[in-house]
Amino acid sequence: SDEEFVEYVHSCDELLNSLNEALEQKDAEALYIEGCYQEKRGNFDAAFALYEEAASRDSLSGMCALAFLYYRGQGEPCNYDKAHMYWGYCCERGHRGSYYWLGMLLLDTNYNGCDRDLALKYLIKAAALGNEQAKQKLREL
């Protein structure tokens, strides 16, 4: 998993040195990895800045992670519209995990753009791609 990989990178001096060099070069994947590390430690402001930089370099993983922080209001105030924008863009580009989360956002009654029919389409797509959470959610609905 990404989480295990991030921990491994930070536990190995050689890999950590490589990560730091990549971060200095503003490598999108390195920014995402370090964002995951900071998020896991509850450093949401740092994670947000790293994900935002990764997203500006066209990292779909960075955009998806940024959408999570907007959705949960971590690192920035909650902003469902921005979460929708990032997840929607990731879906257009084929990022598998984003279909599930966009579906969940569209089911959220706190969101002004709540749309059950559209949510079902995204959840069905996520389930077809093998997302077990989406399969479970569809069974519940």
C-alpha cells in the first residue's frame, strides 16, 4: 500500500536521501509521497501544500489526495466544490480510486451538488474496476 511504502522510504536512509533530492527538484511523485507521510502524522497544512504542489505538476494521486483534504476540511476549510472538481478531473483521466470518492461525495446530503443518480453511475464504474468499497456501498443502496 502507499502508506506502507511511505513508511518504508522514511525508515531507509538511502531512500530518504533520494526522496529529499527528488523533493528539492519538485518531483510530483516525491511531493505526493511526502504529503502522505505528513498527512499520516496529522500535519495537514504541510500535506495540503505538498499535495497542491504535486497537483500543479499534474499528479493524479496528488489531486485525489488534495480532494480528500478539501472534502474533510483538513489543511484548508471544507470545500465540496473543489473536491468535486479534483475528483471529477481524476475520473476523466482514469484514476480508479476517484470514481468511488466522487460517488460518495455526490451522495453526501451536505453537498449542494448532491445527485444520487450520478453518484450511482460513479459507484457502478468504481465497482466495475474492482473497488470493494463501491461494491459494498451499492449493496447498501
